[in-house]
Amino acid sequence: MYNLILFGPPGAGKGTQAVKIAEKYNWIHISTGDILRAEVNQGTALGLKVKAIMEAGQLVSDELLVEIMESVFVRHALVKGFVLDGFPRTLNQAKALDKMLEKLGKKVTLVLSLDVDEEELVKRLLKRAQDQGRKDDTEEVIKNRLIQYHQHTKPLIDYYREQKLLKEVIGVGSVDDIFTTLCLAIDAN
Ligand code: B4P
């Protein structure tokens, strides 16, 4: 089982590239953002719990995310590979993921980190606000999401670098060129 983590700040292109990678390699794409948004849209108990947190650009609790991911791994125990998009986002989540995979006799295979400067991130997310009207793509909430990223998520770069699992990829350019670079890194691993 190939377990790929697509890593990067909000707006780096994780979701965009994860869809393409999952299609090419026939892996399962898991976007925790999409899972949570679906719960919100369906008005489930979980959705009601996380709606305000997401709309404020805060991180949902590690406990909830770990619970969600445990059920994902149980449901897809026999797949060829996973592209994890948006998970893990904290050190606690990363450690929980290691444990979940260990139980299945698996490990993280590779972490591809998309490197995009902050000006470009804000530009992309504000454009998405116009195109899709996502509630967390306002200027103020984007600022908060970037703060959360720097405080809680960016430290994972060192966590994975120390384990020699990290490859950094420039995330600015055409979607297809970035995709080609990501595939080369996957194939080389
Ligand atoms: P996500 O849905 O993961 O949102 P995101 O970080 O903005 O990533 P996204 O995948 O949408 O952006 P992408 O870079 O693809 O999370 C939303 C919220 O859910 C979080 O704030 C948090 O509240 C909660 N959450 C999710 N996971 C969690 C976790 N593990 N723990 C706690 N809370 C969690 O794309 C951005 C835009 O850029 C798109 O419009 C795209 O078209 C464009 N784009 C992509 N590539 C481009 C390129 N090369 N050039 C130009 N534009 C490009």
C-alpha cells in the first residue's frame, strides 16, 4: 500500500493535485476538508459541531479527525494506496496516523510538500471565493488559516524531514507541470 501525504499551506494546490494523483495511480483520495464540509452540508451532528470552527479558519479537534481517519482506514483496508490531502495537520495527528498505519502493518511512504509563497496563496483563495463562494475563503479567515498553518502544521515539515520522508516541490506554475513533478517524485520513491 502506497501512503502518500500531500502537504502544504491552505491554497497550495493539495486538493487540485490529489484528485489527479489518485486518478493516475488508482489510489483513494482522502480530503479531510471535503469530509468535514460534507458533514456540514448534510447538517449531521458532526457537521453542526465543526461548522463554526471551519468558518472561522480554526482547526477541528485532533480527537474528531483521528476518529474520522480511523473509520476511513477500516473502510478501505484493501486499497492499493492513499493520497492524504489535509491530514495530518498537527503533530498529534501525525503521531496518531503512524499508529493507525502500524496497526495495519503499514507506514507513510512519502510526504510531498507543495511550496507556495503567501501572496500567491491569498490570491488563489480569494479567486476561489469568487468562483465557489467557500465560507472560509474571506480575507480575514484566510489570514487565520495561515496563522494556524504556521503554528500547528508547518512543524510537521521537520517531523517528516527527520524521518527522510519529505520531498519539497515548487507549487507555483501550471497545474500540469506541478503534477508532472509530483509524479516523478512518486515514481522515484
Ligand atoms: P481544506 O479543505 O483542506 O482546505 P485548504 O487547506 O484550503 O486546501 P484546499 O485543498 O482546499 O486548497 P487547494 O490548495 O487545493 O481544509 C478546510 C478546513 O477544514 C480547515 O481550515 C480546517 O478547519 C478543517 N480541517 C481539514 N482537515 C483538518 C485536519 N486534519 N485537522 C483539523 N482541521 C481540519 O486549492 C486552492 C485553490 O488554488 C483552488 O481554487 C485551486 O483551483 C487553485 N490552484 C491549485 N493549484 C493551482 C496552480 N498551480 N495555480 C493557480 N491556482 C491553483
